[in-house]
Amino acid sequence: MDRSYLSDTAVIEASRQFVCARLATYEDADEGAFLKSVFRGRTGELENSVFALLAPDGKTKLARAGRSPDFAFENSAEMASTMQTLAEKHVAERASVKQTAPLPVLEDLRLALNVASSDLNPLVVVVAKSAKDGEKAAARLAEHVWGEKLIGRAEYVIVTDAKQLTVLDGAKADAGYLVVAPDEFGLKGKVLASIPAAVKDTELAEKLDAGLKEFTAPSKRPRDLIRKGRSEGVNWETEIPVTDPHDPGKKDGGRRGPPPDDR
């Protein structure tokens, strides 16, 4: 996606009035089918990136869909203005819903590491003994991560199988929260900070902030990363076949070069 649009402060401010859903293109068959119903390129197949503004029904398009925001808007200022106008039409509906937005968790640790690495973000792993405990721990985090101090600073995932943590250097199976720096290919990670599950709610945000400050975003160039991944035999297996003819990492079927750095 074009960072000149999505990193614009006016667009970010306007997005606070929307439910922003980031779907992982080739990592879920149902999500892939939905994205394909929203936009298809000249080949008629699902492409690597899809952008759309949808009405609350999740179907009606409010702007032209395409690979990125520049399919619909000439510049970020036009995008921000349009989003603000659209949001105002649904102000009454939003006012009637008073609840904390849920934690934006990714499907599993494998995908979460990849997305965090691609976005040059740290990853926060919610470690729990059961799905129910994981939901409760995630809900505690959700009370804080949407605030100005923490919003947009990390990716999130819930892990209930301790065996999955073997790809994280320094991880322990004790329930709690881990701040992780993903490796350059998004296949492994290193624990930067551990926050115990018993931490007080009043201290959780502070400790998470401190842990996130331990992360330094690396500098990566997609073409160099793809070249290095190929030379080292690093591959990423997508859940469904890659059909984007423009994908520089695409190989046969669902196998592509190194984990994507072009999301």
C-alpha cells in the first residue's frame, strides 16, 4: 500500500472513525475470496494488495476499489476529506455503540511474525494456557492499545500452545505478554521484554510502552531481501496460491521467495 497515503496524519485521523481491517491476502481462503469479490486486476485473479472503503454492511463500496488508495484518490488530502465526509453520515450509528474495540490479533504466530517483520514493527505475543484465558488477557490489553500512547505501535497475536514459542529466542511458557523483535525474514523472533500475567491493570500500559521502546526498526529493501532469501534458500508457503502477476517474490504455485516485505 502507498505509504504516502496511509502514513498521512490527516488520513490516520480520519481512519479513527472507521473499522480498519487488514487482511493477509494469500493466507486465508475465505479472506482471499472476499478480497477477490472486492477487486480483481486485469487477469481476473486476486492480486497481492487490495484497497476498498466499504459501508457498514461490508459490501457496498464507498469509493473505487483497487490495489491501493491511488486508484480512488488523487492524493492523501482528497482521501482524508472523503473519509471524513463518509464518517459523518454514520455518526448516529457510531454514537449508539459504546464498547472498547477488540485487540487486533493475527491468526497465528507464524503469520504474526511475518506481518510484523514486513511492517517493521514489534510483535506483542499474548501467552495463555487456554483460548478463554487468551481472550481475557487480550481484552485487558485492548483497554490500553487504542490510546494515543500505544496505538499503531505493534502487531498482536494470542498463543495457547507453548510449543509454538520455540521460534522465539528467550520466550518462556509462563502466561503473560511478550514483546518480540521479528527477524528479517519474519520466521523467528527475539524476546525484548516479558510482562507477567499478574501485572496490575494500572501498570500494564506502562510496562508495554517500556517494552516497545526496546525495539529498533531495521532498514530493509524488498529487492535485497528477496535476493538474500533466494540465496539462503528461504521460502514462505502461502495458504492459497499466489496469483498476482506483479509479485516479485512469486514462484510456483503457493511458494514464493522470502516472506513478503511488500504487504
